[in-house]
Amino acid sequence: MENAKDGRRLTVECHWTLMKAEDGAPKSILAINRDVTELRNSEKQLRLLENAIARLNDIVIITEAEPIDEPGPRILFCNDALSRLTGYPPEELIGHSPRRLQGAQTSRVELDRIRQALQSAQPIHAELINYKRSGEPYWLELDIVPLADAEGRCTHFVSVQRDVTERKRSEERLRESEARLMQSQKLESIGQLTGGIAHDFNNLLTVIIGSTESLPEQLASNPRLSDLAQMAKSAGERGAELTNRLLAFARKQALEPRPTQPWAIVQDMMPLLRRTLPETVRIETAPDDDTWPIFVDPGQLESALLNLCINALDAMPQGGALLFETANTFLDQAYCDSNAEVRPGEYVMVAVADTGVGIAPQDLARVFDPFFTTKRDGTGLGLSMVYGFAKQSGGHVKVYSERGMGTVVKLYLPRAEPTESPAARGAPAEADLRGQGVILLVEDDDLVRNHAVRALEEMGYSVLHAANGAQALQIVRGGASFDLLFTDVVMPGGMNGPQLAAEVATLRPGVPVLFTSGYTENAIVHHNRVDAGVHLLHKPYTRRKLAEMLRRVLRSAGEKRRQ
């Protein structure tokens, strides 16, 4: 009952006892009243506290203080948040150790640190991975404090835990973003390095390869000198390949993409592969019945697939199966969120799989790094080039591998616009590559210019040559007649190749232009693609490639004039 005293409401607990006489008749009533106001207030506060703890999003656990070691202290109390998070009903938690929530990914080091703190009855802050009843892991941030009795002896531990799984995922995404930024900066650094050396290095290789190209035949009567000439030519070609792979990884290649049917590329490779692969390796194919055309540089796609084939062959020393597969696919936003630099849209998956030894888990994250290789005599640039080609083409590449089971490399390349049709592959080079006409050659490197003059004259062309744009314009303004301007892209003296071509176009409209460069520096390449209508011959080039490009450009100019 409630009474009032001094204006305050009191809660009184009353006990009445009926007193009887000796004959059993009621005699009196004994009333005992006790002020329980503080007790009832404490009970209300306790119920309020229990209700608040039950509704908390944070987990509250009270355990015994002993035993610290296995099987661990028992849970005496836990709020509803623990059941909501883990899926365990309270009866499966009360009376058991919190260690039943731990698993394979729970840090042993962190557990030892917690155990040492509890043994000395010290508060501890920690982060752990625990597991739900379903087996799904989750991250916890927890604070544990000891409770002591009146004598100062630790009797219980109170643990307040917070689910920080989303925060950890955000931190992981941030780390991945930082890693992607570092990767991008690394690519940029490599791009600057390769760009700085590629132009001069490719100039030298142009002279080396061009000069040694015909030596083996001319020295056929002297096998020793012929072999030396062939070795020099092979070394130059390997140097050119190395430079091109570096440029591919750094995404500095001047691609010439066009609608391309990927399965046609694979089919064109088959005769070569069947001739060169050992009998212990069988080729299997799984083409999509209606593979979309893709928008890529077909020559670079073929080079990328050949690199994958070489890697696959090295992984199958005892033989196995080499599988080529294509499939149309759509990459949604969820997939792109977890894969750097990928945009949602329609792609064609081109995969090369092997049944080889597989890639070790510790190596899988490094397979695209330049110069990383597990081969004794490898350059470590094969997959780097594939990676660069895929990224520069607007796609991406994924590698899946298990030790002893094999490896699958999947290229995801952007679908060509439906209105565009795949262009036919280039016709075979003509047997007779000689030409006629006058070529205005502009090249600042003396070695390359002298080499190119000799090569052009041996093909049957007449040559006018200049060391820079200013000299070339003097020749043009002097009234000299020529049929084609063949100019380097990067030149000193304030006028590069495209600027020279623009000046020549005003003086001699309709004269075709063939550019050459080992590194374009975006002068005629924008968004990683050669500008439309521009003809570019990459350094280092062979005489045959030079002859083919000259015939192609001159033929194209002649067709335009006839239209």
C-alpha cells in the first residue's frame, strides 16, 4: 500500500496476524508495517535496466570469472542482441562458454592477449572474428571489465560487444581502393619509364632489325657468319617484344580497335597451335553459338591469347588439355563494385584453361606484376601484357587456379556496338612488296633515317629526306614533288609529326601520310586508340612491314582520288 509522509509517497509492506484467545476466539490483530519504498524503487530501476539492456543493439554478456582456461567461463547472462546476431536461442548460450562462438578465423594471438588480461583481472579492449549459428563469420569489437566482491576478489566479467562487420568491410574496401591507387600509380610510373626509353630504344631496334633482316641470306655461303647474323636479328626481335610488352602493361600501346569476332581469332590460331603443340596436349573448344563481336585490336587479342597458350603449355609438362571458350555475358553493378575499373555492361568472355600444375595461392595475387615469374627463363611480362591489353581495351581479366587442378584465365572484353559489323581480317601480304613513287622521309635520328632511306630505295622508291619538320617544309615549299609523307611522330625542334602533316596538308592537299613511332605520347593517340583515319607504323619495324604499310596507304589514297 502507499502512504504519504511529509508530502512524499511511501510504499509500505503490511503484514497482519490474527491473535486468538485461549479458547480460540479472535482476540486482536497484530499489524506489522515496513517501509519498502527504496526496495520497490530499486526493483523498478532493475526492471528498467533489464529492459534497456534487452533492447540494446550492443551485446552484453556476464560470465563467471573462472575458469580462465578451457573450457572457459560459463555465460550467466546475455541480452537479446546476442541471439539476434548469432541465431542461437538463449538456452543454447546460457551455461556455455562464449568460446563456442569462435572458429577457424578467430585470432589465436588476440585470444591469448585477452586471456592474459583476464588472468590479472585487467580491463581489455579487443577485436575478434566469431561465428553465427549458420557458420557465417562476423567481426566483434569488445570491452571486458572485471567485477569484484567486497573483498576485492574478481567474481565475474562483463563484456560489451559491438558488431563491426560493416566497418571492417568498409575498411577492407578502403584498403582495396588504396591498393588500386597504388597499382595505378605503379602503372603510371612504369608508363613514364617505358615512355621515356621506348622511343630511343625502338629507334635503335629499327636499325638493328632492319640491318640484320637480309644478312642471313646474303651470308648463306658462310654458315658461321650467317648464324651470327641470325642471332643478332633474333636478339633485336626479342628486344622489340620486351619493349612492346612493357608498353602493353603500362597501357601505352597505340591500339587500333575495330569490331572483331573473337572466335574467328581463335580459329585462325588453331593451325599454328596444332603444328606446334606436342601430341600430349589436346585442344578442346567450347564456343558460344552466337558470340557477339567485340571492340578490340585483333592483333593484340591474338598476341594475348598466344601468351596464355604459352603459359598453359609450360604448366603441363606431362601433357593435358588446353581449352578455348567464348561466352556472352553481362557484368552487373554488384560485380563491378568488387572489381576495379570495370563498368557494367555487355562483354564477351574469352577464356583459356589448362589442366596443369596450377598456381600457388601466394603467387596468385602477383601474376600480373611485371617481371614476376616462376619460370627459370621467363621475363614475367606475358600475363602483364595480357592484363594491360584487357584494361586498355575497356575490359578486365580474372585468373582462377588450384594447385594440381589447373588454371583458367578469363578475358572480359567489351561488346561492339550492334550497328557495327566485324571487319574482315587483313589479307595475306603480297609476295612482291616493291613499290614506286617518291617518299618524303622525315626522321630526326640519323641512324634510323639512313637505314630507312636505304630500305626505301631498295624497295624501288625515290626518297627525299629531312631531319626535322622545318627542313621538310623547306622541301615542300621548294616545289619538290612526292607521293607520300613518311614522318616520325616525336621530333625535336618545336614541330612534331602531326603538326608537320597538318602544314603539308595545306600546301599539298590529298598527300597521304604514314606516321611511325616507338612511343606516341598521345600525339595521334587519344583514349588509348589511334585517331580515325591515321596510319601508324610501330617501331621497330621490319622491311616487310614497312613495305606493306606503304602499299596500303598509297592504295587507300589512290582509291579516294578515284571516288
